[in-house]
Amino acid sequence: MKRIIRAFSVIAVVVALLLAGGAVPPVAATSGVTVSIDAPSGVDPDSGFTASISISEVADFDACNYDVTFDATVLRLDTITSGFIGSTEIPVGLYNELSPGTFRVIQNVPGLTGANGSGYLAEMHFHVIGAAGDSSLVNPSNGVLSDITAGEIEATWVEGVVMVATEASQAAASPPQVNSPPEATIPTPESTEPAPLLPPPPPSGVGGLPVLWWVVGGAVLLGLIILFVVARMRAY
């Protein structure tokens, strides 16, 4: 009889332990996933820019919902578009404004395959309405990530900051324009070819006539004078 009682006692203890173990809720494992805002640190007044909601390496991602808060006097949110994890698109199922500067975003991957890798959950397209020197935090909060089994994926959510550039910061960001010195003109060396040889000019004479002509003319004139003298002498 005692042995039967002991056996029933052992069975009861085992059943109690099994029931207690089944009643313990599963604990979500910490995956080390980080969700952060990737936005330019400086933007120009009255300009548009895009801020990505980046996510680090994640496994079996399926869905998420989160809030994004910013200064509505500095930034205006125009739209939110889908993101990508690896090659898998993460559609934006719904987003709505809870209050000025606070939006709630809900996303879900179609099907049951989930997404693996790193990338970004969504892109937020802002327009700057603040003045130069203003700044705004872009803060993701109240975020929940889920895997394909509806289990929670633990994550760290990191905010970002956007500064509206001033004229001084714009000038510092733009390098000064350096005018290039004018190109030096290299003088063309003078031709070293010898000048063509020209025939020497004929010797010039009196009144511009050659000397030879004067000699011949003088001889003819002298001969005529002699003939004239000889003819006169014979006449006598």
C-alpha cells in the first residue's frame, strides 16, 4: 500500500512540474537589432530632404509599428514610402498624424517568408519650413518589431537630429573658387632660315644712269669732236 502511495506521489509531482513549465510565458531573446534615423545633419532653408528609418541585421522580420516625432515648426512631413530589408520590400500599410509633429506608422511584409538582412523600414520625405539656425530631433519611439511567428524582436531605437543651415555654415561648406592663372604664352622662336640671296644691284651712275653708259657716251662725243676738228683743219 505504501509503495502505491509513493508511486502516485511521484506521478503527481511530475505532472505538476510539467504544468508549471507550460504556464511560463516564452521570453523574447535579445537580438541586438538597432533601428535608427539616417538623415542629413544639415539642410538648407525651404528645401526637401529624405530621412531613412534604418534597421541593422535582422532575421525573420514580418511586421512593425512605431511612432516618429519631430518639431512641426521646423519640418513638414510630406509622405512616407516603403523601405527594403535586403531585397524584400517593406510596404507602408498605414500612417497617420496623431498630433502636430507625431506620426504613427504600421508596416507588414506580405506572406510568411519574412525578411532577412539589413536595410531600412521606410523613407520619410520632409520639407524644411524653419528658419536658418533652427534644429529638430527626429525621434522613433513606441516601436515594436515582430517575426514570422508573431514573436517580438527586441530592438534599440535611436533618434537623429537635423540642423537648418545658416549662411555662414553654407559658406563654410562651399569651398572658395580659385581662379586659375592665365596660361603663359610661349613666344614663337624666330625663323633661323637664312634670308634668300638677291643679285647685287647694278652700279649706279650719275643721274641714276649706269657708269658704263656715261663712258660710252663720253667716248662717242669725244670721237665726234675729233672728227669735227680734223674736218675743219682739212678745209683750210
